[in-house]
Amino acid sequence: VPNTEQDREKMLVSVVAWLVVNSMLSEQMQWSMLCLQNVSNIYRKNAFLKILRGIEEFRSGTANDSSSGEGIDRLPLRRSLAVFDETIDFSLEATVPDPIPFEKKLRDLLEEHHDFIVSEQQHEVGHKLLLEVEELSIVGDSASR
């Protein structure tokens, strides 16, 4: 327990600083999750529409990955379902892996699901999200120096 008025004041400043820093870290985590969800939504919407259109094929047992047509109709049905399958790896590595830059992670997601991004507008949305993340990572890098 601080004894003097000056010690109490320092303690209050330290507590408020800790609260502000942790609030900013929480906001950054929420923003990162929102960016990840926005990128995933670009291709997941199309996969979902393909699944809805192909529900009868699933019911009859004739679902396959042959595709024809344009846009969403050309997407493979079983791969559309696999877009929503997120495996969880519980294995532990012997060393701490190098972190993957957030921008690269988002870019890899877009490239991995490129077939499911069917319109020019969707490509533009993905590109704009990447530009926003890139701009903010540059600002973050300069602020941490």
C-alpha cells in the first residue's frame, strides 16, 4: 500500500496505463479477428450458395466435384462443403514456430480459396482488405520503433 500522496498518484497512473494498454491490445485482437472473418466471408458465401443449390445432390447421394456453368455453378460441390471444415491441430512442436505475418496469413487464405472467389467485386474486396492490413502494419511497425 503506497504511503505518500506521490506514491498513490504513481500507482493510479500505472493502473490506468495498464488498463489503456490492455484495452488497445484487446481492440487489436478484435480487429484482427474481424479482418480474418471478412476475408473468409468472401469465399464462404459462394461455397454456401453452391451447397444450397446442390442440396438435392447430397440427398440423392449423387454429389460429386464435377462442375459446369459460370460463377457459383462452376464450383465443386464437395469442395464447397470442405471450405467449412476447419481442422484443429493439438500437436505440440519442440520449438516455438516463427510467427506468420498477419497480412501473409490473409493473403494465403485468399490464394488457397481463389477458386471460390467468382466475381471481380469479390476480388476487389479481398484486395482492399489486404491493403488496409498492410497500411496498418506499416503504421504499427513505425510506431514500435
